[in-house]
Amino acid sequence: MIQETPAMTAQRDFSQLLNKVQYQHEQFIITDAGKPIAALVDMVLFEKIARFVVTENKVEATEKATAKMTALREWLATLPNVPSVSLESLDREELYR
């Protein structure tokens, strides 16, 4: 069960809260003026959250990269076809005109 505790209380009772988190696997939301500002959780839960965030960020980055590549391919498809010429067939003077 997640418990709420005001920041001043958390500051005063910090070692007790740490013991509850570490040994009883309790979780605390620390509030300031009734608004949540932080969470105090054990490392097992934190590592799960961190792995989830990393995975989500990788998925989001992959989706963004895919969208960019799709947009680039669509833009390239709108360009007129320019016949390709092998560089060997051009001489140096033609290249720098």
C-alpha cells in the first residue's frame, strides 16, 4: 500500500521511512502542500521502473526514427527522376564547371 507523508514529516522521520521501505517494502509519496513531489520506493521497484522507462524511450526513439525515414522516403519520391551518370564517364573539368 502506498502511503502519503508530508515533506516535513519525511524529513523528520527519514530513517524510519527508509527502514520501512527497505525491510517492509512499503512505498511513500512525499507531498508538499498536499501535492505529490517525490516517491520513496525500494530498489527492486525502482529498477523495474527504470527498465520500463528505458524500454519505453527505446520504443519511442525507434518509432520517431521510423517516422522520419518514412517522411524522407515520401519526400524523395516527390523529386523528379534525374538520370544517374557514372562518375567515371565525367572528366574533371565537367565536374567543376
